[in-house]
Amino acid sequence: MPSSPSITFYHSALIKPCRHAIVRLLAVTLSTLSMLSACSSTRVLERWPEALPEQHHFLHYYRDDADNQVVQTDVQYMTWVLRFYEGWELMPTGWQDIEENMLFDLTEQEHALVTAQMAELGALISAEWAKDNSVRLIDSAMLSLWGAVMQADFASQARIAALTQIHADVRALLEGYLTPLTINEQRYVDTLGVLLEP
């Protein structure tokens, strides 16, 4: 049964203000998100934590990858670098936490060696991992695996051996001598005798 002209007019009169309200709400939401993004930009690019490697290392790495620049902004990239080091909601353990565990109870000489290797390794891994998923060679599964391998054995020599092996693997991966598929648990069982808990 067709609706009467007065009912049609009534519905039309209600729908138009609702549409305008929804459009206004979307505009306010997008404006708020834009402001939050600007705040994130300020925090990431202007207030970089002193404990991390300098920004220019990462920005140079970002600018050298034209494919990544098509799908990711420098602010997005630097945000992921920051998350790598500090952790975030979905991966609360960051590189700084792993480094703290790796440095526990070492001799002075071991402490200096591990500090230098962790700094270099963190800068290498994070610069690649922070890229967009579609172009990066290092993914989050590798991060989890490497974190577990480095902390699998409490003995200092075992931690140092794991760090040295992972450092070599990351370099080989980035230089094209290893493929991402070769980075798996069995590799570290074979090279280090590491047994990770299920």
C-alpha cells in the first residue's frame, strides 16, 4: 500500500536532518583523528627519545626505499620504529626490555660487547620491520622468534651466542643471502641447540 504524501513528506523531513547530523559527526570525527595524527607526528618527529638511535638513521633508511614511501608516510614509519623499541598494546615487550634481560648478570667485558651488538642489531631490525607489511623483509613473527631465542637460556655464553647468530642472520637476510622462509625455530635448534617452549 503506497504511503500518503504527508507521511512521505514527514519521513523526508526527518531523514534530511539525520543525514546532516551524520555528515557533521563524520566531519568532527575525521577532524579529531587528524588532530590526533598531528599530535602523533609532533611526538614522533619532534620529541624523539634520547635512549634510542638518532632519527636520521631511520629517516635515511625510509627515504632509501621508494616502494615503501608509496604505502607509508614517514610519521607512520617512525611510529613503528618507536613501538619496536618501547612496545605497545599488541606487543608490550619492546627491544629495550629484551636488551635489559640480555644485559643481566654479565661481566664488564660481556656487558660492553652485548650493549654494542644489541644497539646495532636493534637499529638494523627496527629500520626494516617498521616498513609497511607489503614491502618489509622482517615481520613480527621473526621478532618474536628472535626475542625467544635470545632469552631461551639464562647462561651468559648462551645469550651471547644467540645474539651473535641472530646478528649474522639479520645481516644475511637484509643483504639477500638468506630468505625470510629460512628464519624459523628449526634454524636455531640446529645452530644453537635452542629448544623453545611451546
